Amino acid sequence: MNDSGGATGWRGTGTGGSGGDGDRQGRLVVGVSGSLASLAALQAAAREARCLGRPLLAVLAWQPPDGEAGRMLRPDRIWAENWRREARARLDRAFDEAFGGDPPGVAAVERRLVRDRPWRALCATADRPDDRLVIGVRAARRGLFAAGGTTRRVLTHARCPVLTVPAPRFPALMRTRLRHARAVDFLSGGPGQAPA
């Protein structure tokens, strides 16, 4: 893992995956949400898959906006299908933003939607000891592993090695400008200009 690209390192929890031919049998499972941290994780997982010759499995977990309890009270297949389509579009958009399609040089790429909480979906998908799980993390005000966070739960419950990839950091001035940006600032003509 010479080209880590900002990855913070592997945390091993399983018994397999120590550098033999058995490594090639496992998958690289990456959690995707569309955030900057998950895009960085997707790129790191693609690099690892390319270097190790492993298949890449991208997982996007989704739930209805009002949660499963709300869905049980008001079951509606049409809305559930709409939310599933939105999740599929978000997963495809993440690949487009990270690579412009499928990652180059990766032999097998699978995109999977799982209807569950993110930490459960990732831990259930990366269920083999020779799998490797890649997740993007962002720093929280109370530290990286804030109470109730997906990262903490994945690291606690994963049955395979986990690679945490930090979100890209922006300089303080750029963060301030982005916080105060308006939609018109992103038009092709610049601030206050109509699009051409």
C-alpha cells in the first residue's frame, strides 16, 4: 500500500488477508454516500483494487426519509421505488464525480444498494475475513469517532480489516468563502452574471 492517497491505514479485525494468494479472493467493499469523504474512499478503494487485483464492491445504504418505522405505518411501494431510484442516481453520480464512469484498471466493479443503516449495510456486506472495508471519515467537533457515528460502529462491528480515508481538507479562507457562497457565484459568468 505505497500509494495511500491520504488513507489513514488499515485496522485488522479478521484472521485472513495477510498478503498471500488468499488476498486475491477477497473483495474491496467501499461505503458510498456522495460526500467528499466517501468520494475519497471510493478513489482509495479503486487504487487498492487495481493494485491487488481484487473486485470492487461499492455500497450505498439508504432508508426512506421518515425511517423504516414511518414506512411501516404508511407503506407505499411507489414512494419506496422513488427513494430507491434516488439512491441509485446518487451512487451513479458518485462514480461519475470520482472517475467519470467506472474506475480504470479495476477488473470487476459492482454497485450495490442496501436498504439499511450505513454501518449495518457495510458490516453485513463485508462479511468475509479476506474482504477489506473502506470508509470515508470526516472530523467532527468532538473528535473523529463521535458518539453514534457510522465510523465508530463500523470499526466496532466489522469482521474484516477496515481502511479509514479522511475527507479532503480545505484552507480556512476557502471554507469561509464556501460557507458564504450563493448559487449565483457558481454560474459560468461569475458572480452576478447570467449564464452564457
